Amino acid sequence: MKLRPLSTVDEPAVLALNAAESHLDPLGPDRLDWLRLIAAHAAVVDVDGQVAGFVLTIAPGSAYDGLDFQWFADTYADRYLYLDRLVIAPQHRRQGIATTVYRAVERSAKPFDRLVCRVQSDPPDIPSLALHAARGFVEVGKLQRPDGTTSAMLSKELI
């Protein structure tokens, strides 16, 4: 397994992985291309030449337009790195891949003091909530989203 930059060749696999996850915001080719350009990290998990997952993080002050990102900006100013999404293909889960990706992202986020993300809490994304709790994330707020769902706003201090 290796973590490498997301390229245009990876986009179909990344879009398919994202589409398979009901708890994530939709992602089309244009939005993915834009996110790849503004992201602090836009990487894929490569397992034997296949895209087994991907991660996108966003630094404060970027042009990112997400409600969750704005909530964290209002709460933490510029002292956070936002984990927009981390997706691992079902056949590659429970193999330590997400943990490896989180470790890499957390190392790079240290200058920001904390790594933050949102996880759907109503209805709950139980596997993601459990993963984040195990990684040391704590809930720091709730955000009602326009689609009627509620997000748990999570933070992990890295100091």
C-alpha cells in the first residue's frame, strides 16, 4: 500500500468510491478537479496498482465552500486542517489502511494544532463515528445540514 497524489487518471475510481458512500456529499468530475487543485492533500491509496481509497484535506483560508468547513473556520480561525473525506473501498477495510492514512494526515496537520472533520450523526454513520472515536476525535458541536441530516463536528488536538 502506498499513498500517492491523486491524478486525473484516478478520477473515475475516486468518483465511484465517493458515489458508493451515502453519507458523503456528492462529487462530480468538475468538483473533484477543483477540490484536487485547492486541497492541502489530494491523495489516493494505491494497493497493487489499484485505487483502494482516497483522502482530501483542506487548509484554512482556501476557497473551499462547504458549510462544515465554514463552521470550523468560525470556531477555530486558522488553527485546523479540515479532513473533507477519507474513503476506503469496502474490500480493503479492516486492514489498517484508514489508520495509516490518518497517521500521515495527522503528522502533516501538526502545524495547525488540530485535525477536524464532520461525520453524519443523524442518521448516524456508526462505522465512521466509531473510527473517529478510536482515533481520539471528540465531538465539539453539531451542525444541521440543508438536507435535514445532522453532522457531528469532530476535532482531534495534535499538540
